[in-house]
Amino acid sequence: MIADYLIMAFLGISVVFNLLGSIALHRFPDVYTRLHGATKCTTFGTMFAVFAVIVHSVVRLKETGNPKYLQMAIHSFVAMFALLMTNPVGAHAIAKAAHLSGYMPKRAVVDAYMKRREENEC
């Protein structure tokens, strides 16, 4: 019974984070802030969805003793780990490509990356 409420809470949090990520894609002014909002929100949203799957599979494993639920929990954990490793790297690659192609942030005060590039060219 408590596990059901925990699963619903995790799924609710997941939906909220993913909804905020969708809003960030629509509302933010440039690729950098959109990437930040979407990457953070979808990462956390997916993490909470995976937590719900893991809780469900552990509860079902205890109830039935069927090892497929252990396999589901392990696969979910591996998927979450892969997401946590690849999502920031992908966002960084997109942001660096946008910067190198000349797409500048809308409201940047200091562009440390550009200063460092200019110093290395001298």
C-alpha cells in the first residue's frame, strides 16, 4: 500500500519535471538556456520514472519471487546510469557546436569561452 503511494509520487514528480522541461523549450530565448532547462528537467523526470519502476519491481519481486522483476529493476538502473552519463555530455556537445558556429547567448554578460579562445589564438 505504501509502495503504491510512493510509485504514484515518483510518477507525479516525473510528470512535473518533464512538463517543466517542455515549457523551458518553449519559453527560453536561446539554445543554451533551452538546453539547460530541457536537460535538467528531462534527466530528473526520467530518474523519478525509473525510481517508480524500481520500487514497483522490488515490491513485485517480494510478492511473487519471480526473477524477471529483479531483471527489470537492474535494467532500469542501468538505463538511468546511462542517461546520467550521456545526457550532460550530449548537451555540452550541442552547446559547444552552437557556440563554435557563432550562435551567441542572448543575454551573456561575460563570455569566458570566447575570451579563452581569443587568448589561445594570440
